[in-house]
Amino acid sequence: MNTIKIKFILEDGREMKADLYPDLAPISVENFVNLIKDKYFDGLIFHRVIKGFMIQGGGMTLDMNEKGGLQEIKGEFSINGWNKNAMELSHVPGVLSMARTNVPDSATSQFFIVTGDAKFLDGQYASFGKLSDQASLDVALAIENVETTSKGFHDDVPVEPIIIKTVELI
């Protein structure tokens, strides 16, 4: 399978490497790669962390404002009529998937990394990549264990911000 390799570099020096799969989700991968090239993710945070489920980032600034300003993309999942490939990447630990509202074609930049068994999301969210190694998954699992709180209208926000320094193509 064709892959594009990336690396999340956190402000605290931790890193997570991932493989993106353009054969499975070409629109999501192209969008994500363009955001990386534009340095869109630099300084954003993992703003939603739910133990045993996922860590979400890619859209919120340190002060919990949505960065925004992006075009929505087509949701590449079966309930949205997407059937480019008979195989979908199941939502298991380490999988990257596009976050969205309850509107199927509403994804922009926010993504989540699955940290538990979330197969109930299969066919409903565009899974487009997976963490490359155990060390990267260990970072995601460490993030899912941080203390969280509510800030404004947002729940499950890490008490100590987890800042994405940058995301690189490798």
C-alpha cells in the first residue's frame, strides 16, 4: 500500500510518527499533507482527550479558540457513500481519523488518534493513517492519561496543554 510518512513533534520534545494512506482516503490525506506544508498545525493543541478512546487535535489554539478558515472536505467513509476501496482502516489503537460535526462533509483540520477500541466509528469517520511504531503509540497512550477539565463549552481538555510544535513530512 502506498504511504506518506509524517511526524508530529510536540512542544515538550515527544514525537509520534505515522503513515498516511492515500489509497484509502485520498481527499483526507491530500488535505492533511497540504495543512502540514502550510504549517497549519504549528502551535495548535490536543484539545480533547478521552481515556480509552482517543486524543483530538488540529483545530484549537492554546486559548481554546478554533483556528478555522478552511474549506470542508468530503467525508471518505461508507455511510457517506464512499466506496473507493472495499477496505476501510478500522478504528483501533493508533489509527488517525478526521474529526467532523454530525454533518458528513464537515471535516477540515481536526483529527483524532484512536487510543482504544473504537470500531463503532468504522464507516462513519474517515480513517486515513496509523501511528508507525510502538514508541509513537506509547506517546498517544501517555497523552490519553493526562488530567482533563472543562473550559468554556469544551469538555475533556487537558489541564496542562499538549502543544503541537509542528507536523513534518519525513
